[in-house]
Amino acid sequence: MSRIGINRNKARLRGALGIRARLVLFALILVGPLMAERIRSLHHARAQQIAAASQEFAGIARHSADAQREVFASIEAVLKSSAYIYSSAAQVNRSCAIMRASLRSNMPWLRSLTVAGVDGIARCSTWPEVVDTQFNFSDRPYFKQAIATGEFTVSDYVFSRLSNLPTIMAAYLAPGETRADDAVILAAVNLDWMSKLMSNLGERPGVTALLVDHAGTVLAAPPNNADAIGRPMEDLSLLPLIAADLRNSQRQSGSLSFTADDGTPRAVSFAAIPGTSAQLIVSIDESRVSAIADHEIRNAYIQLAIACLFALLGALVVAERMIINPIRAISIMAKHFGRGDWSARLPRSSLPAEFVPLARAFYGMAAQLRGRERELRASNEQLTVLASVDMLSGLANRRGFQSRLDFEWLRAQQSGDDLALLMIDVDYFKMFNDSYGHPEGDACLARVGETLAQLADRVSGFAGRYGGEEFCLLLPATDTARGVQIGEMVRSEIWNLTVPHATSTHQRVTVSVGVAAAAPATLETVRDLLEAADAALYAAKRRGRNAVVEHGFVRSYDRAVSLSA
């Protein structure tokens, strides 16, 4: 068989073994041996159940600790952002109002947010009673620690002196321009919410879950053990054991096995909450857990039969929801990026954690592509500007002037105003180049361009170099009489430059000016205006140059009078 045939067979096999098929196959491979092993090891299920329960609740403890960590991290972020907002808004004397307005309302883990000065007196709070009573925090250890360290600080279990409710307080220093302007942002944590996060730890008999501070006082507990909140935990001897296990280690979680005072074996999983002195402790009573295991053994055969069915269905559901749907959503987002819609985003809650880095990578790629698109657009705009400017005279080149002429033509059509166009040509310029050389010729054109630019600014016109020694001056809302008057100003300004031109009949550089003005409604196209101005220019040339001629009739000027001016 050829290599091409082998590759084709491999491609067909990959197509047949898609993600769904692989997960179903994996589920069958997993469940089949599991059934045989479960029947063989039925008498050993008690010990296995205890070990599985220990591992399960250790994992649940870690997840719950992660949830607690997220709450404290969120509180820290809120305090730091509020400190920044408060300090930044202090310059406009509206720091309290701005900070309140910026505070998110969907944070049930916070009872209140308060700002106190370094003297401990409350200045601003989401509870008006705190400010009205001039509440003083200066004697609180967490307040002193926040001022001393400037770091995020969390207190032990305390009772609110205002509401008499149990809580823990978080504090962060908001530096001001001077030491006297410093403030401390304080947050009262809702312990009821902390307990709700532990609700999944209170549903199994034999399991005790507590969130305690460094002294062993219970901060939060599942609803079935809510009466323990505010009291020391039953077995305080656990705290030294946990401290010894974590000593000289970078770990923040672990497990212990020990025998309780009543002689029952227990397994403990614990996890520290970073940034605080609190830790989550999950204790498993093995005797009660084994009683549940004994009951489960009797129902094992029924459960195994049901497990096979649910394993297959679960594999399909997991494949669809956890893999196929996220891949499909990311694919749709990538198509949006391909169409230039860089704002496309996926709700983070709709993605499994494993796909979040991939989505972030796509966001980063989109941001880079958007930045490069902006840079390319800016470069194109810069090139467009450069392509529309004559580098010698500094005026618009023919392309740039034509674009402006088209624009003013359309605007004049809408307004009904006249539009005047002056065609300006340097007289005897070829002979000037032959006599003085091209560098002097370029210098002459540059001076003419500079003069026209200055004059265009004075008369609200737009000047450009049309080509060679020919220039244009566009005059919006200008009739023929005014156009001729400005044309004479152009001729006079160039005359007054007194640039020597020995081969000219005038002995200096002069220009001829053709003037055409009309309302766009009277002409068919903008080209008609150009041709009219060009015809007037040639008429000025025929009149002996250094003259201004309007289209339709010739207005002569006494050269002797002009020369004596």
C-alpha cells in the first residue's frame, strides 16, 4: 500500500474517532473493568470508601478554600481600587461621592465600605450611621496594622460596635498627598456569605467544616453547624499540628490523620487563605463515614448498572458541554476576529477553566492584530498625506489639490455659492532654468509656493502646485470680481518678490493668472471650471504675461502703472 493510501486511512480513522466517540470509548473502558473490580473487591469497599471520602472532601476543601481565597482577593481588589479612586478624586473634593458611585452593587460578601482618616474618625461610608456617629477605628489592631504596613490587612473575628453583628474587617491604606491626607479604606465582611460558600461541605454526615482565624475562633461554617460561629473550635489541639505540618514548607494546604479524644479515628484536610490568618479545616469522622459505606455496599449492584448508563450519557454530555461547545464558541469568536470584529468576547462563565487560557490567547492575538491594524491605518494615512503634498513648494500637489477641488465643488453645489479658481503660471520659467540652473529654479518655485500659501491663508483659500511651474488657488464662496481682485494680489505679491530674471521682458520673475468663477449649478462638471481657468491663463499669456485675465472677457492692466507701483 502506498504512503498516500496509508495517510488517507489514518485521516478516515481520525474522522471516525472524534471527541464524542473517544469519550464514549473511554467511558466503556473505564466502566467495564470497574464493574468486575467492584464485584471482586466488594468486601474491601469499606476501607476504599473511607479513602475515597477523604480524598473527595480534601478536594472539596481545596475548592472551598479557593472560593474563600477569591472572596478575600476580591475584597483586596475592591479596597485597593477604592483607595485609588478616593485618592485620585480628592483633588476635586468629591472623593466620597465618586468612590460610592464606582462601588459595584453585586458584592454580597461586603456589609459596608468605610473611609477613615489616620485619626480613625470615619469620613465616608456606605452606612451613613458610621459617619453620623463619628465612629472611631483608631483602637482597632487591624487599623493600626494597615497604617503601619500600608498593606492589605484582615482582622480576626470581631463584633461590630455599631450593628453588634459578628464580622471580620479588612483594611488598606490610601496614601494622600501628605501624611495628614492619608486615609484607610475599611470593609466589613459578611460572614453569612462566607458560610454560604461552605454549604457544599455540610451535606454529608461525619464531616465537619470550619473557617477559623489564627486563634481557632470559628468565622464561618455550613448551615448545619451555624451555631459554632463565633466560638472556639472544639479541638484546638489541631492548630499546633497544622502549624507544625506547614512549618518550613511552601505549601498552603495539607492533610493529617489522628485519633480524637473520644478514640475515633479522624482525617483532617486544611487549606490556608493567603493574605489572612484564616484557614479552612475539614474533619472527617471515619466511623460515621464507614456506616454510610456499609449501606452503599448493599446497593452496589443496582448502582453499578445505573452507573454504566449514566457513564455513557455523561460522556456524551461532558463532551458536548465541556469540549464541543467551548470549541464551537471559540471558533465563532475567531470568525468574528477574521471579519474585523475585535470586540467579540466569550462569557467567562461559559468556558471551562481549561479553555480560559486559550480564550485569553485569542484575546491577546486580537489586541495585537487590532494594534497592528491601527498602526497600518495610521501609516496609510501618513502616506496619503505625503502623497498629497508637493515637497518642493510645501503646497498640495496635483492629486491633493484635485481632492480638495472635488470637495469644494460638492459643497458649493449644496450651498449654491460661487466657486473661483485661479490658474497661475510662472512666466518664462524654462528660460529662467536655462539661465540660472535648476537649483535656482527650485528655489524660485519654493518662494512662489511660500507666497501663495501665505496669501491663501489671508483670503481663506487653498493653494496647490498643479505641475511644473503652474500653481492653483481655490477660492470657495468667491465670485468673479473678487477672484480677479485676488488674482491681482497674486500677481502683485510675486512682482514684489523682485526675483531677478534677465531673460524676461520684465527683468524679474512674474506670473500670469487666469481666473474662472461660477456656481456649480451653471456648469456640468468640475472639469468645466478647470478648462475655463486654463483658457483664461492662456489668454493672460497672450496678453504679454504678468497679467490677470478672467474667463469670458479680458481685463487689461496698464503695465507702466503696475511697474511704477
